[in-house]
Amino acid sequence: MKKVFYLLLIFTCLWTIGVQIQTIPQNPNKTDAKGRRKGTWTTLYDKDWKVVMDTNITKFYRIITYKDDLPVGKVRDYYRTGAIQWTGKLLKDRPSEVKDGKCLWYDKNGNITQENWYRKGALLKPKIAIDSNWYKSILADYNMIKMEVAFED
């Protein structure tokens, strides 16, 4: 019985360590001669979504590709564990993010928790939250006039 207990204890410790030391993808994070970001970058964030360099305090990370200092393609944010946290398109990410198109948020188990649609940073559709039973519920009350004006721009 003691052997089984010790084996379970060792297995649990090793599994816990494995989860905690999830490897964060490394990218070159290069800039061109003018200091503009280019290529694929990995950006680390703390629990408050502040950029950090220390992987010990990293709670989230972002994989993003740049061309001429602007994001291109789909941007993905991940929990420290490697599980997806957010996907979407950014027209720019600094000094503030400008989302465009469909954006999805995920819980730590990979379930979609929220879906929003943006156009040049403006929220177009009401926020949709998806609960654990996968029923959609409208969280925000936006009138159709605001949505029509946003589409006409």
C-alpha cells in the first residue's frame, strides 16, 4: 500500500511540475533598421496584462506576426499553460489595441466564453456570452441604429 501511495505522490508531483513549466514558444522578436517590428513575436504578460520579460510571473502570452510594425493575420493569446485564451485580428496593438472582425475568448479548458465582432476597434454586435450549457445570452443592449452607422463608415 505504501508503494502505491509513493508512486501516486511522485506521479502527482511530476505532473504538477510539467504543467507549471509549460514551454512558451520562443520567437526572434526582430525589428528592421527603422525599429519597426517584423516577423513573428512572442509577448509575455502578467496577471494584469502588463508586458513582462520574466517567465516566472507570466500568466499569458501572445503570438503575433508583424509586417512594417503592424499586426498581420490572426493573433492568438494563450494562458501560461498553453491553452488558447483569445483569437482575433488586430489592426494595431500599440499604444492600444484596435480589434477588427470576429474575436473569441476562451476559458482555461478551451471552451468559447465570449464572441464579439469589431470594425476598426468599434464593437459592432452585442457581446455574446456563452455559458457552460452553451446557451447564448445577450449581455449588452445595442440598438440597430448604432450598428447600421458603424457599418456605413
